[in-house]
Amino acid sequence: MAILSKIRERSLFLILVIGLALFAFVLDPSTLTDFFNSQKINEVGQVNGESISRQEFAQALDNYRAQTGNRVSEMQAAKNVWENLVRQKIYDSQLAEAGITVGEADILNDLYEKEFIKNDPKYQTTGIFDKEKFKEFLATIREENGDQWKAWREYMSNVKSALQKTTYDNLVAAGLGASLEEGKTEYFNENTKISGDLVYLPYTSVADSLVQITKGDVKKYIESHASEFEVEASRDISYVKFDIKASAQDENDIKADVAKLINDGDSGVGLKNTTDYLTFLEATKSDLPYNDNIQFKVQVPQVIADTLFKGNVGDVYGPYKDQNYFKLSKITEVLEIPDSAQARHILIPIAGAPSADPTVKNTEADAKRIADSLLTVIKKDKSQFEDLVKKFSSDKGSVDKGGFYDWFPYTQMTPAFRDFVFEGKEGDLGVVKTVFGYHVIEVKGQKNFQKALKLATYARKIEASEATENAVYQDAETFAQEISNGGKIDAIAKDKKLTVSPAVGLKALDENIPALGNERQIITWAFGKDLTVGDFKRFDIDGGYVVATLTGITEKGLMPVDQAISRVRPILTNEKKAEILKEKLQGSTLNDIATASKQPLKKFSDVTLKSPTITGIGYEPKIVGAMLSATEKELKKDIVGDRGVYAFVVTSRVLPTDLPNYDTYRKRIANQRKNQTYNMYQAVKKASDIENEVGRTYYGVGQ
């Protein structure tokens, strides 16, 4: 049913837009483009001062869409293309600083090693890959400068990018080796067993009420850890969704209309008396197509399965509600068939059929003639079946098994194959045509016979009426009007018993909103240039309406204090608790400290950095690391860990047995370092001066 409100309030606006545009075009044709694109900015961003133009971005975006077959959404494609361009610029500058250039010769050498190029006959001389032929091919299509050259140029650009990444990664990895001495140190650090005594004051021993964290504290922490709190521009909204759903009256009306189709009436023969079911369903505009397959009890609509399987041919049931439809079902046939079967076959393919080898030349007539001939031979002597399979069948999945398919369910095979095997009887032989070609089939086995039906089912989708749709539209309009009169979305929704949903941290190039899905229009609105917190708008969405209000604006830069509090408060709380606990660690010996702090003296034994868990306390890598570097018998106090504050004395340190060679540990360190190339790229990226204006200049939303 058409959603009438989609065109409300649009006609006058569209007329004005078109009129103004045409008027501008009459004055100056060049202004037509400007009218719809007032931001004539030829740049979507910069990387370390190097511009990325709109043209460069648009070309890369078009190429990306072509490569992905438009399977990626517009915004996701834009994000990926931007990241690819940034990576390319960074690699270019990093390699240039190292005096390394990935040039045409490097690209060609890489192409020479591609299997699809080396094995292509048009680039070969007497069966051997000829580099000159390949270069001549590239030169020819470059001269023509057509679509083929465009595709190759883009492919070579991708090859260059891949080579840059590989070269950069190899360059970084070359400087990230490890020595045997480092391997030895790693081995001893991990496996040295430390024992001693400690006093432990947990953070939980200080009441949270004794620690006050102010917004000023949070702000100061954010500013001193700026790199950890950099954020993109984002928006927060709250919204109420108004779903257009069929009312109880709508359902009753639809059910009544469906019931009229059982018997003959003004519209013609009813389902009860018709025998031409396909024509009936087409004439009555069924919302589901005719299904004449055999159906077992688990396959029919379960809301009426028991009733159907007690019925007889000609019985009509319904209207009944199944999922989002009202249906009528007529039993057209009752059968007893197996639920699984065995068969063997010989497939004679037809040229161009699915799975047919390119060398297949059989016409349909050829394939049928061969299949009929094989059937004649097999009827006389079934023992030849397996030999004929090996000689003629193109079904690679069954040739080695003599064409045999062991027990398979009714739904596994293509319809014609399935019907022959399940509706026939064991031992039947015949020729059957499917989309794959002609099959010579023998039914080898059938089991678990049970009742099955064929049904003719009419279905009408349950949809809201025009009156219901108008009522929902008015509800959404009224809601929006109350906000415009100064009401708050939460209070209005509560009064009307509606649900307010939040969407926090929406980015400029996001598409999805929680519980709404892809609603790009709402995100674009939220990033409007002159929008302020409290602004609202009603939106038409698929299946209803949304009234949204802007509840938060976060600009690019440091995370706002209010957003960071939940993350920073635990850190600052522990820091302040640590200062309080340090005051309790008074004394020149552990015994003195234990007495002063009223905490027991604990022993720890055989603790290692490889497994930095202290018995009775838990995982404390910082403390175990401090123990490892501490001098024996020396008191160490005011040591802050993840769980509390410590004082300890290391009484013994047991070194592991010397190894004859530490190459295993050396290699492990080297591999760990070499595997950090991605993190190193991210670090370089973070240190780069990157200005991302894709959203603002290309999609018209602020960033």
C-alpha cells in the first residue's frame, strides 16, 4: 500500500527548487551546478600538507565501487577509500625519506610474476612468457586510452600500493631484529623465580566517599593524556519511532476479504471450485507465488499443520494467520512418499548449462539422444551402468562413486530429478531433463514413507490501511508539534507511553542508527551547520516515521569532560586512594609497616614474570616487574599496582637453568617486533598531520 505521506509538504518545495534552478540557468548556465553545490572546494583533505583533491577522491571512489561491484555501502566505501589514500600518502612520504621509490620497473617485475599474466597465451612465444609481448600489449591499449587501459591502470596502481606496503614493512622489519643476548635476557626475566614478604593495602580498603573527583581533575587528566582522548566530531540524538502497523480493524478487514475468495463470487471462481490454481492466484493477486511442491508436515504452515494433515483432497482451510499473512490453503493431492532416497545417474550436459565444462558442445537434442541411447543399453544390462558413468557423466561429484548418491532428503535435488526419484518406485529407470542437462536415473532405494500433501495456498500480506497510516502520521506530527511548543522529548514520550531511544556518538560518515538501521538522512541532518542542541525534526522512514532531537554535539579534538568522566574517574580514584594508602606504609621494616597499617605480613614464593600472579591477591604484572628488578633484602615501599599499594622485600631469587642456545627466544622477540608493522604504521599515522574533510566537502556534513 502506498505511503501517502511521502509526498505531503513536498510539492511546493520541489516546484520552488526547480523554478529557481531553471531561472539561474537562464541567466547563466554555469550557475546551475553552483546552485546545487555551493561549496566549490576542490579538496577533501590533507596528509602532512599534501592535498587530496575532490577529483582524486572521486576517481578512487569510482574505482573502488567497480572493484567491489557496489556491494559496499556508499559511506563505507568513502571511509575505505579515504583510508587507502591516507595510507598511500604516508607510504609515499616515508619511502621518499628513506630514499626509496617504487617505480615502473618494480611494478612491471611484479606483474611478470602474476600467474594469470604468465599463463596467458597472448603474452607467450612458443609457450614461454614473453615480457616484450606483454609490454607491447600495455603500450597498445595505453595509446587507445579506452576502458581496457583504464582497468589496467587502476590494477597497476593497486600493485604499486601493495609494493609500497611490502617495501615499507620490510624496511621497518629489517631494523627490528634481536640479538642472542636479548634472547637470553628474555629467558631469564620470564623464568626467574622470586620469593619474599610483602604488605598489601588494597584500593577497596579506602571508601569511595573519601575520594573526591572534580570535573577540573578530569579535565586536567585529559589534557595531560591528550593523545588518548582525541575524538572525531560526533553527534548524539534521541528519537521516538512511530511504526506504521496494521491495526486490529485492518486485520479483521483483510481476513474478511480473504474469506470471500473461498467460494465463487462476483470476482469469479473461488479457491474451493477452481482447478487452475496458478491462474487463480495470479487473478486474485496473491502476495506469495504458487508452490506445487510436495510438502511434509514440517514444511506446511505450522499453525495449521495438524488440521491440514487430517484433511482430504479438495478441503479448504482458512483464513488463518501465518507470520505476516492471512492465508487460504486447499489440499490438491495426498500422497505417501519416502522422506529420503538413494539413486544413481549419468549426467549428459548441455553446452552453456550450469557446471558444464567450456569444452561441452552438446545441443539439447544431442544430449537427449545420448541419454535415450544409454537408457536403452542400461535397460538391457544394468551391470554396464558404472562403466557408462565413467565414460559419459559430467557430474564430477558422483563419477568416482558410479554415479551413486546415498540417502538424500526430498529437498536436496533439483525438482525434476527429485520428483522422479521420490514419486516413482524403487528400481525405476528413466531420462529426466534438468537445468544441468539430461540425466539417466535409476532409483536405488526409498525409506521412511509418510503422508505428504500438495497445497494451493493464497496469501495476503497484513498491511496498514490508508486510515491507519494517516493516524500514525498525525501522531508523529502532533508529537513534533509539542516539541516545537517547548516540550521535552522525554516528558512528552512518557506522557504518551512512547519509548525514547538514544543514539550516541554518531560520526559524520556513519550510516546506521541503533534500532533504525540505515538512516543516512538523519545523520546528515544531525551534522547540519546551524543546528544546536534541542533542535528536532520529523523524518519519513521505511515503515513509519521518526521524530528526533539533537541532544549532544562533540567537535573534533579532545573528548569533552562529561563524556570522559566514566573512563577517567576510576583511574583518578585509584591514584588518590594510592596517595592515602602510601601514608599508611610507615616504618623502616616490613614488620613495622605491617603493624602501622594493620595489615598482615604475607609471603610470596616462586613468582615469575611469565606468570605474574601473586597468590591470594591476583594478577599484578607491575608489582612482579618491580620485584624482578629489586635488590635482595632491600625494603621497597609505596609501589603502586593495579589492585593496591605494596611494600615488599625480596628474600630469594632463583635463576633458571642456563640453556645451550637462546636462539628460540631471540627469534621470538624478532618475530614479535616484525609483526608490529601494522602498529608502527598506526603510530606514524597518528603522528602525521591529517585533515579529513570528506564529510564536509564531499557529502555536505560537518566534521
